[in-house]
Amino acid sequence: MRRILLGLALSGALACAALAADVKVEADEVINDQMVGFYEQGSIGKNVWVVDSRPVGKFIAGHIPGAVSLPLDMLKKNPNSAEKLGAPKTGKLVFYCSGRECTLSVDSAAMFREMGYTDVWVYRNGVPGWNQKAQPLLAEADFIQKGNLVLIDTAPGQDTISVASNKLVQLTQADLRSAKGHNALANLSKNAPIMVLDRGDMGLVNGVLEDLREQDFRRLAYFPVKAWKGAMAAAPALTMITWAPIYGPGQIAPKDFEAAVAANKFILDVRPTADFVGGHFKGAVNLPIEDMERDFAKIPKDVPVFVNCATGAKSQKTYDILGRKGYTNVSYLDAEIACKGESCTIKE
């Protein structure tokens, strides 16, 4: 019971909304239990092709194990990239992205149907639904190499993954559960990206992930040590771990985005119009990303522009598009939002 309650608490407003009883399940939809069933039965990558429609950066940070990355913008640029999946036209394909407000998976599925695939489904709950079911996300080596992560290794005394900009805690699961482990993580931001290193025991990995969820950590994934091709070294001495985000070009912190809203700055919402009508930041202007290439001139160049979508994927893409069009004062929010009326919450 404790696990169920904690899982619900950690899911946040978006996941809870996605799984509420009054949410309509679409005819082409795979629900949480079905998706978990595919995973537990070992079907993903064998007779069920699961496709992550998010940008590559989101995929490498944590994806459903066995899923293949095929971002929507890549598919639009090169429809032949669908062939890299190796799926027959009659094969079962399931697309997902960052939750019910994310339409990347829906649009990808529609393109596959147009190409003649006949058994196409959408996991609309996406990553938030997967997290709500307390299932593991698999990270990629590129994300660990990128740095600014916290690695947790349950094999004291063994050489471990070594990347200078990452923090590392090497303790047994028992020690992680003790005062020693809790003290090491006591000052760690709950938004810190944490990777649990897998040394061949997924039962242990899942146990550590569950322990971390119970401590309210939100950005969790695992990575198999055997997949690492980089440097290995002895773990540093145990210290109290801290973490702070490093924002990329154009990316804005949630508190700064909220300040821009409060100051009546130009807020550009690039979600579909129906989602915008359902709720948005106060004073925001809606221009769906699908219309951006055609209608970008409607966006002023002489004021700062702050971009949001439902999950960060489309806002980052908009930043790239506007940059190519000559806009030099654009910031984007890379976070999940949930809006009702003009009241919105941000979950980084």
C-alpha cells in the first residue's frame, strides 16, 4: 500500500490527470497495465515495437527499456527513417512521448498509418504513466557522458563509471537505506537526475529505485555497467552530495519563466489550440508549432519571447526554428506544465 500511495504522490498533477477515471481512453490507446505487460513479458523489441517520439535528448535521459528513438521531427524530414525499426507493415507498433498533453506520439502514429502500417497504437500516458506504475527508465551512455548527474553504485570496492562532472555514491542497498545513505543524499535536490548502475541484478536496481522514490526523488533511471565503454576508476570517498541544474542555450529556469508571466512578458504557447483553450499561462499567445514555419512573422522580434509547450519538447524545437528565422531574444521552458484556466503548475 505504501508503494501505491507514494507512486501516486510522485506522479504529480499531469500523471494524475492522465489516469483519472474521467479521461477518455481512445480507440488506438495502450493503457498503463498493457504497456507494463509488454515489458514484463519481454515483448518489447521482439513482437512489439515501441517507439519514443521525443527529441533524442529526452530519450537518452531515460526511456522505456527496449524502445527505439525516432523523434517526430526526424520522421517528418525523412519518412524513410521508419524503416530503421525493422517492423513489418503488420507488426504491432506503440508510440509514446511525455504524457497525454504531448502530441508527438499521436502525430508519429498517424504518419505510420499513412505509410501503410496497420497495427499502430499510442501509449498516451507516456513517461508520466510509466513512472506512475513505478517502472524503470533506461538511460543511455551519452547522457552519462554529458555529465552533471548523480550515479548510485551498490558495489562498494569495485571500479565504477568515471566522468569528472558527475557525482557518485557507492554504497550497498542496506547502507543506502541507513543513516549513512540518507545523510549522503540529505542536501540533494529532489529534481537531481539520478542513475542507478545495473551490475546484472534488476531486482536490486528496482529496489534501489523504489527506495529513492520513497525519498521523493523524481528524475530516476538506470544504466547497465556492461554497456559503458568509457573510463572506470575507484569510487571517491563518500561525501554529502549536492546538485544544481545547468541550463542549455535559451533554456530558462521555471522560477524565471513564472517571473516573466507575472511581468506580462510575451508568452508563446506552442501547444495545439484545443489544449491552449483548456488552460494556459495568463496573457499567453497561442501559435501551434505545426504552424510555426508558416506564421512565425506573427511573433514580435523587438521584445523578449518566452516559449512553453506541455513537456518542453516542442518549446525547444520552437527555439531552434525561431533562431533560424533571425530571432535573438527567445527563451524556452523545458518542463511539464498542467493548466486549468489561467492557473498553471510547472514540473521540471
